[in-house]
Amino acid sequence: MSGRDRVTEVPVRARGLLKRYGPIVAVDDVDLTVGEGDIYGFLGPNGAGKTTAMRMLLGLVRPDAGSARLFGRDPQHELPAALDGVAGFVETPTFYPYLSGRKNLELFAAFDGGDAPSRIEQVLEIVELRERARDKVGGYSQGMRQRLGIAVSLLRNPRLLIVDEPTNGLDPAGIRDIRELLKRLAEQGMTVVLSSHLLAEVQELCTRVAIIRSGSIVYEGRLDRLAANPETSYRLRPSDAAQAWNVCNQQSGLRNLRRVGDELVFIAAERTVVELSRALVAAGVGIAALIPDSTALERTFFELTEGSPGQTTERVPE
């Protein structure tokens, strides 16, 4: 395969990955496909096999069966070329605590070579650590260490970023900072693969998801199709509940309409909700909130991760 052909390959393609540790099957016949520009969530409970699978993707662990490709290259047999354009970290990144953030970056940049040293100031700006770059890493918060780990990854100017539980152990402010950083990187065209045990995190960040249970993939595809249902429960908070009630009663397609305090609750298809929104605006009713119920997705997620494995997939075209 020529270098030009490799560029057209999807960032990640894994087929039949298997890893055993004695009698324990940590990863069992895992298939993954990550398309260009995806924010791809690898979702599952702690101990489900996410970290082991990610280690195999990066060539850190040899699979007992199956194969992985990063932009068409095999990380088991084509290192370091397979990691060209790829960066990230598995589990918590480690640094020299007695050195400053900038000095740690300088050491990693020297190891990477190329133009990495010239990118230090840029990546410090991206992860918003320029003001603390002279401080010793031993005084950094866990969130700052995670951002520094991403800064190290960005020294390579990657097209694909792979991060393992990037918000694990962080306080709410640290979680917000990491999520916003990953969003910005994706908006700039980077493909991002992140593992998480938090459904809410993957919902907020990801365009596609693979859900893993006991080492096996039980779903791969778009998150919004996981609990696909033509009708969903909605909560409407209008500026005028009485007038909104009249509009809703005249709207076809709404079911189980009821009033709960200053809110209206009903079941409807998405198309009906769009039509209702237009009717409310035409009637002069303001919409303070129109919120779909997320419990259906949560219920499906727990059924997949706590019930019997059964794979459902929607794949990026080969």
C-alpha cells in the first residue's frame, strides 16, 4: 500500500481483537471503526476491557488474535511509522514532579524530535497552562496534570488523539476544562478517541460510540440511534402555561399531555415537536425550555452493560 493510499484509510480499524490473561478474557473479538473527524467514545463500566483494548490499538499490548490499523498501519509490526500522526495516553500520564511543566514538555519534545520543541509554547497556550508553565508539576492539580498530558500528546501535531478516562478523578471545574479542550481540538479537525465509564460524558462529547461489556462490544454506532424511538417524552416550560396548553391541545400527534406545575409534559415524535414549536411561537408563547427525556437512553445503556452481551453494530463504510 502506498503512502497516498494510507492517508485515505480511516484513523482506526480493529477487527477481532482478543486478549487473554490466563483464564480471564479481557478483550473478546472486538471490532472498532473510527472515521475521520469522529469524536469516538469507548464506553463501558470500569474493568470492562477498555484500557486493554486501547493499549492494543497503540501497540503497547500484543493481541492474542485479531488486528488493528491506525491510518492503515499495523502498530504491532510497523512501529514507529504506525504512530505517525497519532498521540495520546493510556491511564494517568506521569511526569517528573520536581520539574516545571515547561521543562517536562522540553524533555518529551527532545524525545519526539522533529519540530516538537518549536511547538511547546503553542501547546501550552492550547491547554491553557502558559501561566503555570514555570511551576513544578508536583504542585499541579489533577486536572492540570491531565491537561499537561494532552499538551505532551499535541507536541506531535497528531491527526488522531487517543485518551483513556481523561476526566477520571477530576473535580467539576477540571472535568469542564478537559471536555471543552477536547471539543476545541475536534472542532479544529482532530479525530478523538476517548474511553469513559460515564454515559453523560460520552453524550456531551461524542458523535459515535462503542459500548463494551466484559470484554465484548455490545453496540457500535451513533449514540442517538442507540435508544432510537420515534416518540419521546418531552417537558415544555413556556412563558404562558395556559396559552401553551391551548396550543398543545390543538396540535395533532401529541399523546399523554398533562400539566405539572408550570410545565407541560407530553409524548411526541420529533417532527411533531418541531411543528409544535412553530405553533407556540406563532401564538406568542415563549419557550423557556423544551427538554427530551434521557431516561430511555440510560435504560438502554444499563441493559447493555448489565445484561447479556449481544452485538449491534452500525459501521462506517469500508
